[in-house]
Amino acid sequence: ILRKAIPVPTLHTLDTAWVVNIKTSIELYTIWEASGVLDQLETIDPNLFDVVTDIMDEKRDEYQEWLDEHEAA
């Protein structure tokens, strides 16, 4: 449904428009945790909370692996 709202000529830019630096994502997750947003989400929709926290954990793991690789180099 959301894609129907995006004009056809811009569809090809969606992939690059939503690529966010992983460090920025980690910082955003930290803000969500510190501000209580995740606690509210868990209360409102536990299933969505689980999905979001799984994604956050995966991104944090990816970032840690990236850090480990660059420290070893």
C-alpha cells in the first residue's frame, strides 16, 4: 500500500534513500531505549516490540563485528 503512494519515477530511488549508516542506527536505538520509547512500544504491541528489538540486536552485532574487523586490521 505504501508503494502506491510513491510516484512511479521515484520508485528506483527507494533502495538508496533508506540506507542509513549503521552507527546512526545504533545511536537511534540508544535514544529509543533511554527515552522510554521501547517500553511504550512493548506495552502497546509486544509482537512489534519483539521484531524491533530483534532487528536492533542484529544491527548491534553487525556493528560490533565491523568494529572487531577494523581493530584487527
